[in-house]
Amino acid sequence: MVLMNLNYRTNYLHTYFKTTVVIPDTNESNYTTVWLLHGYTGDDSAWIRHVNVEKLARQHNVAIIMPEARNSFYSDSDFIPYYSYFIDEFIPKMQHLLPISKDRSKNYIVGSSMGGYGALKIAFKNNDLFSKVAALSPITDIEHFRDNPKSPMAKNTFDSIFDSPEKLAKNQLTNIYNNRQPKQKILTLCGDQDFMHEDNVMFKNFLSIHAKDRYTWMPVEGDHSWNTWSQNIDHVFDWLEK
């Protein structure tokens, strides 16, 4: 198993960003790839600290790429135009450096919490890049998240990213879905004690209508924590492999 810690200067963001990559030892040149996104306050090491990512890569024979996103919400802001960087620079850079497939059918994107929002948003806006997306306890309604008293993100930090009502509306997942009409297979899960469980159920109802048989809802026990995500990530990877 190859574990790589990459650190390079991005021309797009004019700073250094980190990425952790796991690649199986099967010596292929066209690996199916899972882009695995971290949540708020996390970094490229978040998943590997809590989950045996190497085991997942070995069992499913996939490359797993875990980028650092800081607290960008996987969105463009005046401070960090992260979404544009991810699409225009990061993905092409990784596909140039690593033995991974560029084929849509062999690229999946997965995330938890803020990373779940990012995975859904990136997938919905880039149907040509990803064939499957899975989100664990995703932030499905960013306006509700901002105003939720249990939200870990300060409102002024949130408002520095989504700095107008127009931008907030433009970045709501339901609006993105309606505007882009994505065709991926979609999975979401959320613990029954999660502080965003109600938002996730509402989003489940929306996708059940609009995505129909392309959508899978995975109800699970648990709260908004790594305990819930680590207990269910194997099921997510099993779903990706179907």
C-alpha cells in the first residue's frame, strides 16, 4: 500500500496546500478513484486519523485522495476561491501525477459534514466528472446550518464565504440540483441523533422525488461525530462498488 503526503504550491490559490493519497499495491495505471472530503476544522489527515483508509483502498482496489480544504466550505470566496481551484487545478494536477482514471464512471466523491456538502455540490455541478456521490451527515441546508444554535461555525465566518442572500441561494444544494439536473447515483446517510437530522430528512424527501431510483437513503443510529461516520464508511464503500 502506498501512502503519500503531497504538499505543493497551488498557482490558483497562491499558497501551499496538502493532500494525502492512498494507492493499492496492485500496480495498475487506471485506478478507480474516491475523492474523500473532510469536514469543518479538518484537514487532509482527518479521515486517516479516524478510519482505516488503507484497508478500504485494499479491499475495494481504489485510489483514495484526501485533499485539504481548510474551512472553505468547498466554495469560492474572496479569501479562498476553493471550488474553482478544486475543479480547475486540483483534479487535473492529481490526474497528471497519479495512476488514476479520468473516466467519469471510475470517479466517485464522498464527504462528511461540510465535506458531505462539498461532495454533493461538486458532484451536482460536474456531472461529467463523477458517476457517484455519497455524503455522511452532510450540511444539506446551509441557511439552516448558519442559524442552528448547535452549529460549530461562527456566523461571521460563515458570512465571509456566503456574503450575500444571492450567493447563499446560489449555493443551496436543492437550487444547484434543480439548475444542473445531475445524473449521478446518490447516497446520503445521517444519524438519528444528529443535530441536522431534520434537514437531512427534508433533503432525502427532495431527492426521493427528483433523483428517484438513482437515490439511496441510509438511515443510521448516531450523532454528528466520527463514531457515526467510522461505523458506516464500510457500507458507503460497499455501495460505491455496486
